[in-house]
Amino acid sequence: MRGVWVDAFGEGLRRPTEVDAVIDFAVAAGLDTLVVQATRRGDAFANRLPLPRADAELAPAPFDPLEAVCDRAHAAGLTVHAWLAVTPIAAGTARPEHWGTWLCRRDDGTERDAHGIWHLDPGHPDARGFVAELAAAVAQAYPVDGVSLDRVRYPEGGAWGHNPTALRRFQAETGHTAGDAPASRWQAWRRAQVTALVDGVVAAVRATRHDVVVSVNGTCFGGLEAGWEGSRPYLEVAQDWIAWLREQRVDRVLAMDYRGDTDDVALVDHGVPPDALAQEGAAAEHAPREALRSRFEDWARLAVSAGGDAAVVGSGLYLQDVADSADDVARVAALSVGERRAGGWCGFSYRTPSRAVLRGRADPSRERDRLAAALGS
């Protein structure tokens, strides 16, 4: 695989001319896959799904973003994976009452994350069932080549998973409350809920179409100094994507090996003001490039060791220069762990193709041209 994520929070999927530009970029860059966002926060960039059509400056119906991408990408010889943001279900201050019984909750009662997003709780069976139905609907209604699951996890930042139904289930199954259970048991139960969500999606998609690739975006928060079972993805957000690779529960994991955001500030030397470190992409500005590359390779090697060619290594285009992204592609192509090699590379994202764009210092279209030229060569 050689692809790019196309998110739905700006330029890319809103109208036919933007879709044409995405296809032109992919062809010029020598890509073979587009991972295009079909759902965001309880809304859809598609017309035939069980979620409302997004209010995001979309061209009026009958324009259907996902349908348009499929038609034009397939004509150009590209494959299309529909990217589903699984647990984020609403944004804003008003509680989404129609999702109320399924909402994730922190141990202090908080129901919105630090960004003001409401999430479904993986520990609620009805929430998991809805996600499986949504994924199956994508496979049934659109000629996608894959369904790619994003945010298949608990929110970061605190002890999440205290939905009342989930807590009752935990007590019935273990004899413990979340408060008196050993931490390892509660954490293992949460991981089991996320894995059950993934298994439900795979079963629902397979029952609809056998030819659809099911993938997961795997989080790579921070470092691996404490090993996989001491990592933030495993402990904090309960996303055991290494086990999913080893057990072949999914066809592919796209490891989001984005280096240089706030998760990597530990690599920054002392003397940088705290407010500077709190900004998006802070470590990309202040951490030594070699330290970031070393951490990138640590995660990439872990993914490949677990999944071989079922592991795709993702780069954070938005956190680095175009030359660094091209270097990542070469590093992934050369990477081997024993006899295992990566299944490809994917860049995040089309909308923000470099750190210069993130910081408002460069025109996105020109940076995409530079990136396409670097990757295409």
C-alpha cells in the first residue's frame, strides 16, 4: 500500500473540483490508495449512511463525496478505503441526548473530552452494534475497497469507560466495581471491549461483502521505553492493535506513527517555554530530528514484527517538511524485521501536507505539488 489519508475537516472532499484535485495528487505522487473520511463526529461525508449528511460546505445533493471519490479513483486505478471515525459522535456544549445512554464517561462524571467531543463507550453493547451496522452499511452502499476504523478506543486523558451500562456489565462479569477492582483487571476488561467492537465490525462487514479489507488506525502515542504493555495505547486508551495483528483479527493496521506532536515533548531539551510546548506540533519544532526518527523507527519495527505486510506505517505529513516525509517512505521501504517487511506507507494528511502548512507559512496546493513531486520521484 502507498496511500494518503484525506480528512473531512477542510479542503479535499467538499465538492467535485476538490475530489478531482485529490485524484490528480494521488496519481502524480504515485499512490495506489486513498483513505477518505466518510464519518466524522456523528455526521457523514456520504448520502446513504445511517448518519446525517455533514453540514460542512458540501456541494448540494445529489453530490455524494464518497461516491464521487470511488467513481473517480477507480477510473484512475486507485483503491478507496472509507475512513470511519468510530467513537466520536458529537461536538459542542449541548449534550447529544439521542446518544445519551451510549456515551462514554470518565470516573469523575465528565462526558466530553478535552476538545469538547462526546464519544460512544466501547463497553456498551448497543453502541458496538451501531458501529458494526454503520460499517456494514458503507460496504453495502458504496463500492469501497476497504473500511478503515479510526478512534477505535477510549478517549485519552483520564479514566474513561464509566458508562453506567458498562459498569454494570463489568461488575456482573468480574464481581468487582471499577473502583475496587485491581487496575490490571479493569484495564484488561476495557481492552476486551474495544476488541469486541473490532470483532463485531469485521463480522458485519464480512457478512455483507467478503472482498472488503478491514483495517484499523493504530495509535502510537509517546514512546516505547516501557515496552508495548507499558505504552499509552495499551494502557490509557485500551487499543491492543498489536494483538489484533498477531491474531489476524483485522486485515491491516495503519500505524499512526506521527512524530513531533505533544506526545513527543519528552524529547525536547530544557529551556523551551511551556506554552510553546503545548502547541500542536510542538516537538516537531523543538525536538532533535534524529530523536524523532529513532522513535518513528521504534514504532515501525514493532508494527512490522507483529504483523509483517499487514502493518502499514503512517507518517505525520503535517509535522514535518516534505523532504522528511519522502525520507520516511524510503525508511519504510527498507525496513525489515527478520524476514518480515512492512505492507506499505500512508501519509496524514492531504489537507495539511507539511508543517509549513500547519503553521500557515505555505500554500497547501503548492506544498502538495512539492510532496507529489518528491514521492513520485
